[in-house]
Amino acid sequence: MKAINRRQAFALGGGFVMLTLMPMGADAEVTNDAAKWIEKFTGGKQPAKGKISLDLPEIAENGNTVPLSINIESPMTAESYVKDVMIIADGNPNAGVATLSFTPLSGKAEASIRIRLATTQNVVAIAKMSDGSLFTEQKTVKVTIGGCGG
Amino acid sequence: MADKPRIKLPKEAAKGEVIQIKTLVSHVMESGQRKDAQGKTIPRKIINKFACEFNGKPVFSCGLEPAISANPYIQFDAKVDEAGTFKFSWTDDDGTVITAEEKIALKA
């Protein structure tokens, strides 16, 4: 095997630097008490993936009003419906965003609200069904101008 | 504040139809995070609860946190099985409640 020359050595080094920086560059760290909110809502149970479709812009220019739509698969009958949905933002000063409570009279487990996001972060939704099962979904939103004021 | 809330829903629906309701209420939704010119924190003042009921039965409700934008817009659905009245209420941190009502008829 040929020994690496100077150029290749540089390329390798560069690659290594990139790699070590990446985890920090890959934004969205949890900076608040999101875990506590989730724990309180789920009672420590692990929610499954799926059933929820969470619609948020990939990039929000203005963190003051970010449109959020959520839709959960459910027949919404008296026997089986979506009870509560908690929405959490893990990079805001306070993790809580909203708790939506549906009933069979809602017809569809669907809602839209507008939220504030302080910085680039994950928005997490957890749905509690009438039978107690839990589902979750999350989206990362890149925020250009934060929405919590100075 | 205390402008009349804006509510949009159809005037009539077929029995069993799921309709969409859009609501918007004027409110500063002061987050409690901002500071005024003197550097003092502006106290939190938000709508912390929204609820909708139809003929006295709960349809949808929503607990709100400071992370909800000013002039909260809430859109949701409701299943209409009979003619009746939707009642909406927004509860402020200071205890005041803004209310509104909308009637809906069944399609003949």
C-alpha cells in the first residue's frame, strides 16, 4: 500500500475536524424541562411512533408565529378516540406549548394553532388515546428570528 | 383587548357531518419572558384555556402556554348530529372569560 502524501493527510485531517464538529452543528439540543413535561403526561410509559401527522414549516422565518397542524389517525367514536395531545417545544424557555383535548364529538382528531419558537428546536407531540395507548411524533424547525422577545 | 372573537363555521350541516371551526381572539399573550425599557420583566398575561361545547357537551378544549402566538388562532373540527349552539370560551390568566356563541342548523 502506498503511504499517504501530504494532500491526502490534509484531506483526512479536515474530514476528522468536520466529523467532530458535526454533532454540535446538528442543532436542537434540549434546553428546558421538556423531559419533565413528557414524564408527567405519559406517566413514564414509552410512546410508540406513528398515527400522528405533525405539520410544521421546516424553516420558520419568524418564530413569533409558526403554524402547527396536527392530525391523528383515529375513528373518533365513543369506543376509540384520541383523548389528549400534548405539544412540547424542547428549546423554548418553557417546554409546554399546548394540550389539546378531543372528544368523540370532535369528529376528527385534527387541530391547527400558531406557536412561538425561541430558536431552532424540536417540536414534539404526544397523543393519548382513550384506551391509554400513547403515540408520538416530532419535527425539527429551523428558526431564523426567535419569538420570545428580549 | 376584549375585541369580539372571530369565529368561522358553516351555518348549516348535514346530520353526522364533520365541520371545521376556526377561531381567533385578540389577545397580547404576554409570555412573561420579555423585559420593558427599564429592564423589568413584563408579567405574564395569556389566555390559558380555550373550550368549545355543543349543546352543553364538550367538543374540544385546549390548555395554552406562553408559547402560543399573540391573538391565538385555534382551528378544530366538530361532528354535528343535531341542530344547536356552539359555545366558546377563552379564559385569561386574570380570571376574565371571553365567551361567544354560534348557532348551527341541520340541512333540510
